[in-house]
Amino acid sequence: MKHSERQSIFIEPVSHPIVGTIAPPGSKSLTNRALVCAALADGRSTLTGALDSDDTRVMIASLKRLGISVQSSDAAETLVVDGTAGRFAVDRADLFVGNSGTTIRFLTAMVALGKGKFTLDGVARMRERPIADLLDALNQLGTSASSLAGNGCPPVTIEGTGLAGGRAKVRSSISSQYLSGLLMAAPLANSPVQISVDGPLVSRTYVDMTLALMKSFGIACDVNDSPPSFKLPGGQVYSPCDYAIEPDASAASYFWAAAAITKGRVTVPGLSTASLQGDVGFVDCLEKMGCEVTRGADSITVSGPERLLGIDVDMNTVSDTAQTLATTALFADGPTTIRGIGHNRFKETDRIGNLAIELRKLGAEVAELDDGLTIHPGPPRAARIETYDDHRMAMSLALAGLRIPGVEISNPGCTAKTYPCYWDDLCRLVGT
């Protein structure tokens, strides 16, 4: 039986340091951003190294419903996109996005360029995830964007005759993806767009990633950092291009953590300090815990220490790896405090509250903070881990089973959201 078909799996502890090299699949964040930029380009783009997962499949399916051709080959790692320069073949579409935050936020902004009525909806959890801040900003730019339930959550409807342009303020304290969606749509507005950030901006590295993707497709943006604001000339055209997508740095965090936990050594090729993905900064956290990090021109290697140290760290810019560090903290000497991730409560699940529940099952004492949690390692114990249909809960907490006998992961198939081959890759690296 395949891992994706099982109700649960047991993780077998290892008695040896994990040593090896492994390349995760393409970045989900980069793949979905590249798909939007390519769809808005005037002509054909080829994306290589793309991720094939639930999140990217719902993005591709939605683009096709808008009349944009996306052809795949090489086990869906190569995508050929025929962009339509923001001119959609339909004036009405119902788009289903599953539980993909990038898809609904990017496409809500993108369809505002169209003429007609577009509705976006997802699974039950998606209907609980806020999107009002993005809708407010789109309304400021001359479209009609609303939450059908009136609660600021999906399903949402966009009606209009194109994005007029102008000035908008967007709150990005819950997700930087609101801002990223606006930035990608703004160049095709009818007039110049100026976007300013109202309040704190979480996960700034993901905004930088968006701007870098846009630049690769020929889009100019004037950025002011203090306070954050962005000016984009209207009436720009995305240029088609061939774009190579990096391996997923968030996914790499699991394998680097495996090295830390088992006193091993793991190399991930294709990533470096020059990566567009801020999550490569996860290795900085491991370094503070005592790991040795070797940063090459095209690879990063983590070697686990004899003794892991507890740390106090702000993970706002690398929040998708907070669960990985929390699991690593189970094996540290002393407590670990993770701060700056209050927005993680609005992800696929409450990644603070529910993470605390599962860490306690494994023997830790956990105190929840407004913006994070403090983990005091305790005597480890076996546990059945609930994953809350959250891919990162499954992948990160599975690492505890490399050291603790009797760790069972429920619903392992939820990793298909961003990493369908995770269990196979973990088994191959571990050697079981």
C-alpha cells in the first residue's frame, strides 16, 4: 500500500547518524509565482524543475479554466505556459483552489484584471482562512471584490472591467501573499499603481521572491523599504521566458533537521545563500543550535553536533520552517523559544496551538505565546501524531520518530499538498 493510501504510518528510529545527499522537488512558492507570471506574459514560457503537487495542480487547473494553456512533460517537472497578457478567454469562471493559500490569493488579484465575474472557493478549512485584507486593497484599485459569506473569508467573488489602478493600502500582518498577489497583478492595471503596507509585514523574504520573479519576466517595480511601499507603472507587459525553479528550501529543512537530530550530515544541492527562497535561512537557526553549516556555491550541508542547544529565535522570515525547528528542539539541551510567527495560526491549521498539542504528546512541556511558543524538552514518549490535514505537521513531526520509538503519523497522504514523494525520499535518505 502506498503511503498516501494509509491511515497512518509508524516511523522507525535509526541507530546511526543520517548521512547523504538529497534534492527536494521544486519550490512550491516559486512554481506558483512563476505560473502566474507566465500566464500574464505575452507569449510562451517554459518552466523547468517545477513542483507537481496538490497546490500546483489546483493552480494549473484554475489557469486552464481561464483559458490559459499549460502543458506538462517530464513527470510534470516541465511546464509550457502560453500567456495571454492578462486577457482571459472567459468572462465568468468558478475556480476551486483546495486549501492552497498561494493559489487563492494570487488568483484573486489576477482575475481582477479580467472583465466579468469570477468566484474562487476551496475546502472547508479554506473557508476559515482570512482574505479580507486583499479584498479591501483590490476594491481600492477599482474592482469589486467581496466575501460571499460576509465574514472576510472565501468563497470570494471578483466583478469588474479590469484593474483601474491608483493607490492602495494593504494589511499584511496575516500573510505576505496578499501583497505578492497585488504586486503580480498591478503591472497590467490601466494606470500606475502605488501600494503601501499598513502595519507590520510578515515573511518579507517571500515578497522579495515575488519581485525577483517579476523582474525575470521583465517587470519593473520601484521599492521603498521604510515604510514598505511599491510603485509600478501601469500598462506593462510581462515578457515570456525560460525559467528554472529552485529546489524547495522549506522541504529541505526536514532533511537538514534530520542531520541535526541524529548527529549526521546531509547535503542539499541546488540551494545556496543566493537562493531566492528565504527559508534557506533555516540553517542559520540550526547553526545557533550547534550544527556545522557548510554553504557552497550550489549546495548547503548541515552536520549535527554532539549536543544540540536550545535557542531563542525570531522566525518571522522563515515561518514555514518553525514546525521543523520545534521538532528539533525536542532533542536540545535546554528550552527553545520561537517568536514572530503569530500569523501561523491562520495557515492550513493553527500551527502554534495544534503544534503545542502534538509536542506535548511527545513528552515536551510547551508554553504558547502570542506570537510563538517555548518548548522545554522532557522524557520522550511514543505518540500518535495528528496532522490536522497539514502537510508541514506531518513532515516535521515525523522527524521525532527518528529518535523516539513508537511515533505514529496519522493521514500521511496530506504531504501531497506540497511534497508527494516525501515519505519515499525520507526512507531513501535514512536507508530504510
